[in-house]
Amino acid sequence: AKCEEGVKVSHNKAPGTRADWAYIKKKVEAGCSVQTIHPQQFNPRVAQLAALMEAFFGCLVGTNSYYTPADTQGFAPHFDDVEVFMLQVEGSKTWRLWQAPDTEPEQGLLPSKFSRDFTRQELGTPMMTLELHRGDLLYFPRGTVHEGIAHKDAPSHHLALGATHGWFNWVDFFDKMLPRALDQMREHDVEFRRAMPVHYFRYMGLPHASGETDDEADDPPDLTPSQVALQTAPHDTLRSHFRAQFLRLGHRLLQCANLDEQADEFGMEFQK
């Protein structure tokens, strides 16, 4: 790949076609960077380094090797969804780091997916510019926009290690745990199978929510079943009662969740 006027241009051959040495040499001479995926498969030292990091972080650590000709740039500014460790193996490279624009999904804060390519115009002034020389190590967290340019006097070779610790986050933990907990409550707790209040949509929903806060549910009203069913109480009172019932059931749902079972499943994902 080669970054041309701020845009990454891929020079890969057609899918399923192997790039021979003559093709790679020609592209490198034209200023293209070469990305080698999973170099730990070919280099025992890289494999050992990745294994040590996996043991420390308790997660998969991926590796990529990047060779960049002198005074060129292979990739446009972007951010990754992993914790990035850049180890400069040969030559030198200038790195620019930015915070992700607020307009990005998740505001670029601890993102769950890698980003699109950015232009320097939309990024503005970097929050950090630094040079890496042979033996230097740079770490930046997922969501950090970055670009690297090889120095003018020599090509650059660096190893990128990505720790996937952020893939095991609380959102995914809840995402896998809650369906199981709901199945348990559906089978064993009659309260979860009760019908919702008749005509609840007459007082619940966005048209009825203006000017309210969730704090109103902290002190739920004492209503009889007939008051709820016949809606003889004021709508604000019915709304507070609805919200309090929702929170009560939510608390029971979380109480029944099997945290150890879910933790084991996350551990199995790492073993894969």
C-alpha cells in the first residue's frame, strides 16, 4: 500500500493471487509499504514476544510487520480497535498522533471497531509528534489516530503488536450474559411472565416523557392493582410506578445472572 495525497492506495494483486518477489520488489521501488501479517509464524523471537504479552494481558496479541521505503508513507491516518505497541526494528519513523474526531461512532473513545481513513484537514494539529529509532517502543491506546512516515535517509521497518484486551469489555459481557439470565427468569420467575399494564402506552413513550428525570423512580408511588389497571391515578404517578417496576425486575434479573459461567466463556474465547 502507498499513501498518495493523503489517500491509502492498495497495490495488492487480485484476491487469491500470490504476489511474487519480482512484483513486491517493483512496488517497493515505487514507494509502496509492505505489510506482513502474522510474522510470528516465521520468526521464533516474534512468537515468543507475542506469547509473553498474551500471558501478561490475558488476551490474544496479534502482530504485523511493516516495511516502508525512505521518505514514504504507507497508510492514511486511522485508529485501531486494539492496544497498539510499535517496536522500531530498523531505520526511523516519524509518528503523528491525534484524538479521534467527536463525530466518529463512539466518539473514538475505546472503540469496538477500527476506523475509516481520515484526512489531515479534518484532524487538525496532532496532539503529539515523535520520532522512533531502532529499539524504541511506542504505546498508544485503541482509538488513537496515527500515521507514520519513514525518514528521508533510510527505509523503516517496525513491528506492530496489538493486544485485544479491549475486546473483552463490559458491553460484550452483558450482551452474552443477559439473554441467558432472561431465559432463566422466563422459565422460573412468574413475575417476568406477567402482562404489562393495560394501555401503558397512554402514559409511557416519548410523547409523555418531556421534562422528566429518571430520579422520579427512586421513590415509587404506592398504587393498588386496580389503580394501575383502570388508570385512575395521574399519568405522572403511573409513569413512576411503571419505571419502579422495571427497575425492580431489572435488579432481580441481574441477581440471577451467573457471573462465573460468563467469565468462563470469555476465558474460552481467549483459548481459541
